[in-house]
Amino acid sequence: MKRNFRKPYRIKKKKSILKSRFFWLPVLIFTTVGGICYFIFFSSFFQIKEVKISGNQKIATNKLESLVQSQLTKKIALFPTKSIFLANLGKIQKMGQDNFPQIAKISFKKDFPDIILVNVEERNPVAVLTHTLNSSSTALFATTSAEVLEENFFIDKEGIVFEKVLDPDSNLLKIENQILPNKLRLGESVIEEPLVAKILNIESKLKNELEIKIDTVTIVSRKRLNVKAAEGWEVYFNPEGDMDWQITELTAVLENKIPPEKRKNLGYIDLRFEKIYIFPENYNK
């Protein structure tokens, strides 16, 4: 009789999870990534230690630094960090321009591992804007003096109003814009940049070529610019017209018809139309 023998059943021992590569590989990856993240975001090596500011003259360095510092601290899982990698320079740049109207341009650079470089370009005044408030809006505070309703501001070549002036510099051109809203905000455009360029060109031509000092320029409308000479008479320009032609015509009129000794009683010269109008009319002879 033939007997069938079965091999005895062997129970396989389970491998310890600690010896499994599928356990240690994620642990290794997690540990490595965690170590890198800690080094980048929390180690003292990349913590911002200094903010260097350059280019500012009127704006106080401590005020700029205070604004920058206030935006550098972030939180990751409730833990504070000033890692240079997390500094949102775009946001800080916008805040700088919003809080300091005197700033024309501001740029930031990360100087690794722990320094923020800030370069400031301030606005330079090219004229003083004289702004007259409507008496109705200040009736509760105004007195009988008209001067109380007048404010002066510096404007730059871009037509941006950026600083209130208590004692206007007599060397700067004075501009009045009659088509502005009653209230102004520092940092906003009050005159279009091309118009500012035209006004400065008129001032330069009259001063250097005709030896005429301008007292005030008044923007009456988009098509009328009143330029008042220090002698008291005025010239009316059309800023939407050919300014070079108008200045050429003014030069011809002053040189041929109205030399300096005859300008005492001159009222105005109107250059806005094809025909030049002079008041009083006796100057046309």
C-alpha cells in the first residue's frame, strides 16, 4: 500500500515594518523636505536682519524702514518667521507708494541671505499748484478772508500732486487748474503729463527767448490756457492746438508790434484762433 506524504506547512514570519524600504523611503523624504523647509523658513541664516534704504532725501529713513519691517513677519503653522524667501516685495512696494506720495519710484531687492535693499526715487517739484476750494464746502470754518480757501501743492513733471506747501517757492511756476474737483488727494494726477510738458515749454520759451517772466498759468479748460506775465498782461493759448505755431506768432507780435516799452497797458493777446486778437484794440494798429 502506497502512502502519500505531505510536506509540513511552514508559517512565514512577517517582516518587521522597520525593515521595509516602503516605510523608510517616505520617512527619509519627509525628513529631508522638513529639514530643508526648516532651514529655509526658520533657521537664523535666512531670517531678515537688516533693511538698507538709499535714495531718500525728504522722506525719513526710519518711517520707510518701519513700513517695510511691519510686512516682513509671516506665520507658518502659527510659528512666526522673517524668512527672506517669504518677503512679498510687490505688496510692500505698493504700500510704500500709497503711504508716501513723495515717492516717484521705489524698488526692492533681496540681498541673500538676510538683507532687503530698498532704493527710493523721490518726486521733484516743477511747479506749485494753487487750488481754490469752493466756499460752500468750507463755510463752517471759513472766515471773510479769501486766502483761507486757497491751498498750494507741489506737482512733478507727471502732473502728480505730492506735497502740501505752506510757503510756496517764488522760483517755481504757479499753476491754477480750474477744472479740478474740490478736494485733492496727494499722489493723484491733477494735470495730464503732456499738458505739464507744454506749460513748461511755454515758460522756457518766454523766459529764455523773449525775456518774459511768467507769474501764473491758469488752466481754464481743455482748449484754453491763460498765461499771465509778471507785468500783468496775459496770453491765451489753445493747448490742443499747435503750440510751436502759437509761440512763433506770439514772438512775431511782441517783436514787431508790442516791444517792452509799449506793454504797460496791454490787456491780453489771444492766440487760440487763426486770427490773433489783441486787447486793447489800439495795439492792433
